[in-house]
Amino acid sequence: MDRSNKPSAIGLGASLPQPTLSIRDNIIEASLPTGQSVTVNLYGATVTSWKTRGQEQLFVSEKAHLDGSKPIRGGIPLVFPVFGPPPQNHVTSPLPQHGFARNSNWEFLGKSSSEAPGRDSDQTDLTVKLDFGLSHSMLTDEFRQAWPYEFGLVYSVTLTTDSLETSLQVRNEGQQNFEFQVLMHTYLNIADISDIRVKGLESATYLDKTLQGTAHTESSPALAITQETDRVYQQLDPAVPVVVASAKDDQPLFSITREALTDVVVWNPWIEKAKGMADFGPDEAYKNMICVEAGSVSGWQTLEAGEAWEVISVHDSYDLKMSIPNSKFKVR
Ligand code: BG6
């Protein structure tokens, strides 16, 4: 994959403030000298917090299980190798909903720091990248038997001053081809669901999971969420951001750009489903979240023996108090 804009690691002067890292039990937290931070739970390599400008950008349910007994309800759970309930008579059929990556214990592979061009051209931003790994031998016996392929996943979480980038490399380390789906199930933290619109989906075909998975075409340039919403938007151009904007003044709150991820799931459980989920709370919290999930889920990716595949999702967060430059969507 061409990553020509990837920040190159450079030697940082000893006098420059450096990112800090703390590792406590199975929780990894990294902070930039400018105050931004990210927290990752090794259970699922789930990002459970992303703070910029002192504000939490991700939603995590008050009732989320953080002890490894259940996938974490919030943050960014990683869906692999199957999205949703596995299809019948498929090799993934024995797996739980959304696969095993979000309920497996990952390994922390290490941190690296680099400098990247800032939003203002004369500015340089410090970034910190955390790498996590999961392989076949690390799975529980149950998952190893249910999905018997030799695979390696490297999940990288990169924090910059105004964005969080998540990238996943999938490697086939065995002799047999395998098929998979992948999704970064991001729960964005919002003040009020009635005050946001989701943009960048107009004219796309979506499968509506609240209407038996039937296909529809998005007619709205700015989607309002007014009921249970569970849609798989397909064949989007990954370079065109999906934007969560303020309904009041159209200013962007978040944008999500992707590489090699052509599907986007938009999910909000609304009142009844939220009440029905034991790990979702408080009941009213459905107003404070919107899931915008970058993935490859409407078909299957096939990875041949010895091959690797890499995908990226970049979440940008905007400060409404700042002026938004024309090139507001991060160019990578
Ligand atoms: C979304 C799916 O991605 O995840 C929904 O489209 C599902 O159908 C939601 O309800 C939450 O899934 P889970 O397994 O975390 O409850």
C-alpha cells in the first residue's frame, strides 16, 4: 500500500518534550506533550478513550464490562473476521457475533513517536503510535477450533494533535486461503443525537438491518437520526470523508476517512434497543453516541497463503471554536 505521506520516524532532540506511556495491568495509555491522550485495553485492543482539547471524543457505556468478560460496549471495538451474526453454513458460522478480535487478549508490541506536518503548514505535530498484535496461537482453544487459520493481525493506533488513526494489517501465515470481514466499530461521543447530521452518504446504496436487510438508496445529503438506525452503506469512496456535523451550523464535529475500507455502518440503538442491552447505560445514553464504523463487510476479502492486507481509518475531531481551514479533511 502506498503510504507516501506516512510520517517518517526521525530522531527527536533530547530536549523536546516526548509522548508519555503508561502500562497498568492490561491498559495502555499514551499522551502527547500537547495534552491529547489515547487509552487502549488489551482486551480486544479496544480503544476506550481518545481525548483532545480536554474533551473525550469516544462514547463508552457506563455499564461496559472492562474485565474481559464481554466485548467492551463503546470506544472502538475491532470486528474480525466476521461482521454481525455469522452466516449459516459458512466457515465463520461457529464464531460469535462480530468475530473474536474484540474478545481476545492482544499483545502490546510497542510505541513509536514521529513528527508529521500539522494542520497549519508552518507547524509540526508530534504523533505517537501504539502497535498491538494477535495471532492464532494467542486465541482461546474455543476460538482456535472455531476458526482454524494461521493468521497474524497488527493493529496500530496513532494519536496526533487532532486525529486518531487506526490501521489493521491482516496476514495469512498459513498454507490455506481464508476469507474475512473487518470493521472498526467506532462509538463517537456527541452532546445530543438530535443536534447532529451524518454527511457524505448521499446516493449510496445501503442495507437497512432494521428492515430485514433490504437495499435502499440514501437520499439525504445530511442524515438526521430520529429512530433506531442500523445501516450498512456500501461501495463508498474511502477518500471522501463521512462527516458528523452540527445540525445547527453545519460545522464538522468529526470526519472519518479511510483507505481500502469501502463500507460504513451507521448505528444508533435508539430507546428500546438501548434499554434491552444489559451493558448499555444509562438508558438515555443513546442520545450521546453515534457509531460510524469503517469496514469491509458487505462481501469477503480473500487472503491467499503468505499474503497481507492493510486498511486504515482516520478519525479527525474538530474544535468548533477554531476556524476551520479549507483543507479541513486530513490529506494523507
Ligand atoms: C453494529 C451492527 O455494527 O453493531 C448492529 O450493525 C449491532 O446490528 C451493533 O446491533 C452492536 O453489536 P453488538 O454485538 O456489540 O451488540
